[in-house]
Amino acid sequence: MYLNSIFTNPERLERLLDIAQSSFLPLLEGAIQYTIPLTLISFTIGLVLATLTALARISTIKILQIVARIYVSIIRGTPLLVQLSILFYGLPTVGITLEPFTAAILGFSLNVGAYASEVIRAAILSIPKGQWEAANTIGMTYSQSLKRIILPQASRVSIPPLSNTFISLVKDTSLASFILVTEMFRRAQEIAAFNYEFLLLYAQAGLLYWIICFLLSLVQGRLENRFDRYVAKT
Amino acid sequence: MIAINNLHKSFGDLEVLKGIDLNVEKGQAVVVIGPSGSGKTTFLRCLNILETPTAGTVAIDGHVADFSKPLSKKKITEFRKQSAMVFQHYNLFPHMTALENVMEGPVTVQKIDKQKARAKAEDLLVKVGLKEKMNEYPFQLSGGQQQRVGIARALALEPKVMLFDEPTSALDPELVGEVLQVMKELALEGMTMVVVTHEMRFAKGVADEVLFMDAGRIIERGTPQEIFDNPKEERTKQFLNLIQKADTI
Ligand SMILES: Nc1ncnc2c1ncn2[C@@H]1O[C@H](COP(=O)(O)OP(=O)(O)OP(=O)(O)O)[C@@H](O)[C@H]1O
Ligand SMILES: [Mg+2]
């Protein structure tokens, strides 16, 4: 029907092209102002959180292990949308009011922190014990061994799974629309609410998400190559 | 240089070292032989505290570690600096070139200036015959070359004692010689070393003393001639028979 009407009705086609053209900039603006910064900031904070959580989980200190486990379990066991709602709509009840953007950063960072901590933990554990021992025998302390020997090798192993986390995060930022962050998807909703061209606007937003993720996968490939320089090519 | 007193190590219920006593003079090379599972690796690892002994004392060049009480991390790190281990499977850092592997200890641990550390690492790699391979990553090196980097990495920290755990047993036969040669030169320069190896020729040519270990104890000790040509203990004889047979197959 839709396609049919486009081809039989040149005016309709023209209207759609007009809308597509005029909504492109606002959508792009949403991406540049919110989607991309949300992703980059949350991912950075999330990675730090994830590394600390992974270290807590492999540490020999019981209480750190338990705290880390509970954190990961809660974040993984509840929907992101619920987490964001609690942060933005729930916390004011106890006197903590967050800006939409702040709440979103907090929510996404906590989320990445939990998921990526599992990736980083597995990567650290995958480094052979002999590497720790070699570090020890040349006199390194625990933190020197981690920083110089273990984490550099673990990062290579974690690039593919962390890229997945990153790409998921790009798409998950659309949930911030629900707590009033005017990121790309919310722009699309707002424009569509005004002109009723839902299919067009949501498809347009989808296309932009896809392009961003595609560019990211190119970056991932380059990173992998860079880190693979010390591994035998098979 | 090394004084080991009544060293014990258990893994749970399994007692692996049942009281080892040993004195090694400065500049001596001691070779440890013995059947698989007798505790040779565990013994060496205890000297570098890669395993924590359950009881006993080890003194290296005046630094005493008494294992009857728990040691602080700082004390362990300090004690470890007295010796350095060369591993059976090299355990090079795969993300660093040969040169970076050797520089790592001096730069990160001893905080030596990078230029100086580089010059020193280059000298060491030249010494082990790897002048041409300094900027290669471990995966680009043969087993024998990797092990020689391993030796240079251990030497870079100027340990008082070098510990070798079957350094040639993971190597193809034609690569064994180049590693043993480097070790022999070290011994001739007066490095104090404890070497676990079944390379009889090396033991005969280099060792000041040979220890035969079995089931967590030193069963017999003596000069290479005494142990290899005229063993007294029945178990030593059996073991030597076995490895000589394996050699001639
Ligand atoms: N981390 C560990 N946990 C439990 N048991 C261990 C551990 N390391 C070694 N063992 C046990 O201790 C005993 C001695 O092992 P060790 O590796 O010292 O023998 P080895 O003389 O070096 O043998 P090989 O000639 O095969 O290398 C073996 O029975 C081994 O199974
Ligand atoms: Mg062994």
C-alpha cells in the first residue's frame, strides 16, 4: 500500500523526500550531541569499572569478591530499562534528582561495567600462569605484573567481545529516550509524532545506527590487527 | 652463597619435599637429577618462592627466608631478587620483542634509565648470540633462541643465583647445544647456578656437584664422576640405567 501510494502519487513521494531531508539534520544532531557522547563516556567509565570489578573478583580478599559478584548479578539480572527508570524516575523519591543525561551516563556505565567485567575477568584468567611466574621471577610486584604483563595480553584477547559490548551500547543508548534524553531515537519519535511518518523516521534512525555500528566494526578490525602483530599468523 | 635448611613443601596432603639440606658455594654449579615427580621443579620454585615452602629456611647471599612463619609480600619480592629462574617453557612475554623482554626487569623493577637498560640488554643479547634477533617477537624465534632470550632476561637483573628448570627439555635435539653452551659459559664466568637437567654431558662437563633426588629427598650427592660412574645407592643406579638406555634408543 505504502509503496503503491508512493508510485501512484508523485506528491506523496515529494512529501516523503522533503521530510527525510529536513529530518536528517536533527537526527544527526541527536547522534552527535547525545548518542555518540553517551556511548563514549559510558564505555570509558564502564571499562574502568569493569577492570576494577574483574580484579576484585580474582582477588583473594573475600569481601571484594562478594561485593563484585553482587554488583554483576544485580546489573545482569535486571532490565536496563528498569535500571534507567530507577535512576531517573525513582531516585527523586529519596531526594536524589539527576539530569537525564547524568542518569543515562550512570546507568550505561554501570551496565557496561558489569558485562565487560566478565569479559575482562575471563581474559585475565586465560593468560597462562607462566606469565605471572616470569613476571615474579624478575622481581615484579602484583600491580607491576598486571600493568606490564597481564593486562596488555588480556586486552588483545578481549577486543572482539568488548567490541560487541560497545556496539550493543550504541544501540542501547536509544533507551535513554525513555528518560527524556533527546538522543537520536527520541528525535525520530518527536518528529514522527508531529507528521505521522513513523515508518520513514524510524527507518531513517535505524539506518544511522547501522552506519555508526558499521564504522565501529571497521575500527575493531584495525585494532585487532594492531594487537595481533605479536601473534603467529596461522 | 646458598644455604638450605630442612626445606619442606606439601601440596595439601601430598608431601613433595621432605627435608632438603644443601649448601652451595659461590661460583658453584649444582646439577639436580631424578625421576619425574620426585620434586625437582618444586625444589627450584621454592628457592625463588614461586611456591611457598611449608617449613625450613633458605638463605641466599645473607638474605634469609624463614618459612616457619608467613612472609610479607615485600620480603618475598626482596628475596626473589637474589635469584632468577629460567623456565622449561621459556615463558617469554609474547607482546614484547626480545630486547623489550630483557629490558623489562631493569626498567620496571630496578627503575634503571631506559637508555642504560637498552644498552645493557643489547650486550646481554649479544652475549647469548642473538645480536640479529633483538627486535623480533618471541613467536618469530626458534625454541633455542627463545630460551636464550629467557636466560638473558634472567641475567639482566644481575641475580646472585641462576635457577634452571630443564631448560633444554622442550627443545628439538639440534637446538639443545646452543643453550647448553650459553649455560656453560655462565658457569665458567663464575655464576652460581642450580640446574635441573638430564643432560649428562653438561653435568659431567660443568657441574661441581650432582644431586640425585627421589621422592622428595636428596638420596645421593657427589661429583659428577662419583654419581655417574660409581653410584652407591641402588635407586641412583636404577635411574641412571633408565636414562642411559633411553639415550641409546
Ligand atoms: N601446584 C601443585 N599442586 C599439587 N601438586 C603438585 C603441584 N606441583 C607439583 N605437584 C606434585 O608434586 C610432585 C613433584 O612435582 P615436580 O614437578 O616438582 O616433579 P619433578 O621432579 O620436577 O618432575 P618432572 O621431572 O616430571 O618435571 C608431583 O607429584 C606433582 O604432581
Ligand atoms: Mg619438573
